[in-house]
Amino acid sequence: MTRLVRSTRLATVAALTLAVSPLALPVMAAAEVPIPRLSPVSDTTPAASVAPGADTFEAMEAPSTIEAAIEAEVSTDVWLSVAQYYEMRHYAPVWTEERAAVLRARLAEAAYDGLDPEAYAVPRRGDSLRERAREDVALTEAALRYARHAHSGRVKPTDISRIMTMDPPKLNEMRFLVRLGRADDIDKTLESVHPQQAQYQRLRAALRKALDSSVVQPPAVGSGPALKLGSTGPRVAVLRTRLDATAPAGADAEVFDDSLETAVKAWQKDSGLGADGIVGPRSLAVLDAGLGGNDVDALISNMERWRWMPRWLGMHHVYVNVPAYRIQVVDAGKATYTGRVVVGKASNPTPIFSDEIEHIVVNPYWNVPYSIAKNEMLGGIQSNPGGYMARNNYEVVFNGNVVNPNTINWNEATLRRVRIREKPGGGNALGRVKFLFPNQHAVYLHDTPSKSLFDRPTRAFSHGCVRVQNPFDFAEALLAGEPNLSGRGLEKMVGGKERWLNTQKHIPVHLAYFTREVTDSGHVVRLDDIYGFDARTQRALGL
């Protein structure tokens, strides 16, 4: 803790002590002075007596156990917000005994919010004015620390990965403290700082259920032959239990019938798997993931990443959950389009961030990144520059002009001075259309000629960009509010020269990373941690 924080805290405690001392309230004995109920502080409220200097107060008494308990957690800017708040209140206390009890009870249950209750623990103090002043300040600080963690998270996204460039929403700390001080319902005020998105709230409900000691861990289906229509045995009965697919009246629960096949297909669709109704190795791995005791940790880490998301995703927006290999267009809270995507492989992961789609390019050129040109193309170019370029539909651009590749001495240094691009056409790596949201990672959404990859359950094959299976169907939903653009209109432009089009409105796009999703019915869908970001988040949180 910095000397500034320490001195400011001590000065604030001293001023608060004086504000409720017999000098400030001369008609009451010191032992009878209650911490008054809070009333709104106006500009006409008289200021408290001037606090003694921090050094003087520190010499009078050593720092309390309250200060020691929270020292490891507190940060300068959080504390200074608390100090500023008390100064604004003219050092009127915040917490009556009744209000303090409500706050303590809520903070004690922080585990249900995916947070650590020990981070907000405030030891109870005795009846002396100074001790009660310290407790009042510590309670306010604990409440603000909880609010900051619930609102913006405990970990910075870039601490997990440099390509997680999300910008967690910032809590207006002074506004929160003023609301809390005036609140009749403290629970409601603390609840308001949490993300209100449906998935966050469902994850929190699932966490509460998982932490409830009365909830029995669901059984694992376990390894064995693939389960499909006609299969029999106890594993089928367990599968029914896991999917809440009760056998029809009079039917044998250990027989895989049409009703169970329907339930399996619905679950597979929700989980981003091929909905074939067959529970093979891939489906079994997803179904039984997290049953070894660490599903609570996964729920907590996914809640943490939701705190990094924008509070408002947009009335009309694009949402990509990378571990689900899924893209959605969402309008007024409902998905108007859902499709499959191919995302970056583990060595070239898709960045995680939010931006806005501004441009659409039909018949795009593909500008080959330097890393790909150096690692995957240079050898072939050096052996026969002209032949390699012609065979692969490439051309070379230098100073804005297309040049003959045979006139260039090809090496790594040359690759940095020229630009290799693939000409528009059916085999172009970007397919027939791309959707641009200018960003520091130089990634975007685009078509692809490699359609077979979309049939695979695991689809991490790109160099970082997101490939869309049916781009014009996606565009039709994406451009629903655009007066001059449509998916079908874009499709008619295919063929010929590159065409750039601007959207009239910028459309929010969110590239997200969530390995746990909760369906409307409360079923937890478990997805692979394909980049290890979930494991890193758990480690950073100390889980």
C-alpha cells in the first residue's frame, strides 16, 4: 500500500471519528453515540471539524486489523474514491448497524457470484468511536471492491492473452457509492453492478446450483460404444438422465428410442456439434467434460470473461463464440441467423475483442500476410517466381503498381517491400465476400472455397480470421436494416472486379470466448478450451 493511500485512509478515519464524537454531538455521551442513519448530504450540510494530520493520528494508534486484512486487496484509485466520497459527505457515517448487517450478509455469499468472500471480509470492531469509524470506512471500501470486481472483473484480459484486447466497462465508482449510501435496498444496488446479459445470469444460476451442497453431481455417461437408435443398456438410462429425456410411459429407460434421439439432436445442436443423434467419442467428451470437480471453476472463469464484455452488445449485432465455432446475427435479443464458422488454429488463434462492421468487399483480393508468405510460400516463389504466381492466381504489387515477379530478387527482405495478393476468383482464399471491421489484429469475417471443413465437429483451421459457411445467408440477416444492401444483392455482384461497399450504420461484432453456455432450460453446454484461455483465466483467479 502506498504512503498516500495509508495517510489518506488514516486522515479519513480520524475525520469520521470527529464527526460523530461528543464534540460534534455534545448532548450525548461517547458510549451512546450511534452511527446515524444516512440522509442525503447537501451543499449546506456543515463540514465536520478539521481532522488531525495523518502523522499525528498514526502516532496515536497503530493501524487496525481491519486495515491489515484489506491491505493486500486495496488499490490506490479504489481507496481514493472512498476518501473522496467521505469528504463529499462531510464525513457523515454510511453504515447503521442494520445496514451493515445486510451488506455483510450479501458479501458473505459472494461465492455465488463467482467472487471470493474473503476479499470483502471486514472484522467486527468494538464500541469505541475510533473503532466504529474504522469499521464504517472498511465496510464502504469492501462494498466498492465487490462492485468493481462484479462489474469489471478481477483480471485484465491482456493478462490472459495479448490477443484478448477487450475493454472491460469501467464502474463509475463515485456514482455507485452515492447510490449505495442512499439505498433502501442494498442487495438491489449491489445486484445492479453485475452484467445483465442472459448468459451471465444463467451461468450464475448454474454456479449457485453447483455450489449447493444438496445438489448431487450428475453421473457420467462414461466411455464405451457409440450410443444411437436401438442401443440398450445402463449407459442409455444415464444419457436420458443427463439430457432430461424421460422415457415415454411404459417404455424401457435403457432403450435408445426415437424420443431420446430427438433429445440428443437438440443437445448436439446447442453444443455446436453435428446433430446426427449419435453419441460417439466427440459427443461423449463434451457431455462428460467438467464432471471431475472443476466445472465450478469453469463457470466462474466464464463469468469473469462476461464481465469484460460490453454492457450493451447492440440492438442488432454479430456474435461469434469461438469455442462453439458458431456465428449469430442477433436482433432485439433473438438470433435471426445462426451458422457455422472456422476459426483460428491453436498456433494462430482468433483474437477476442469487440468492434463494428463498416465495410463489405465483394470479389475481394487476398493480401497475403508476411508470415504466411515467408513460412509457406517463399521456397516455391524462389524456384520459379512467374510460374508460382500464375499457377496460384497471385500477383505482385510494388509502390501501388503490379510488377513482373521474375524481375524481383526474392528473399525475406523483399517480402517486406512488396505485396503479394491473390486475385478475385472462385478459388480465392477469402471466397467471394469479406466483412471488414478495421482492427489492430487485421482479422475479419469472410467466405472460403474450403467448404468441407464446415462438416467437421472441430473447426480450428484458419490463420486467425473467421470463415463463414454461408456468407450470403449471413449477409441477408446482417443487412436487414440497410436500405441499399442485402445478401441477395451482394450475391448478384459476384464475378469481375473487387467492389467495396459501406454499411450505412456500423454493426457491432463481438468475437467472444466462452467454454460454458447455458440453454433456456438451464442445461450447461460444455465446450472445448481450444486455446487454453479458460485454464489461464482459472489460474489467474487462483482457482
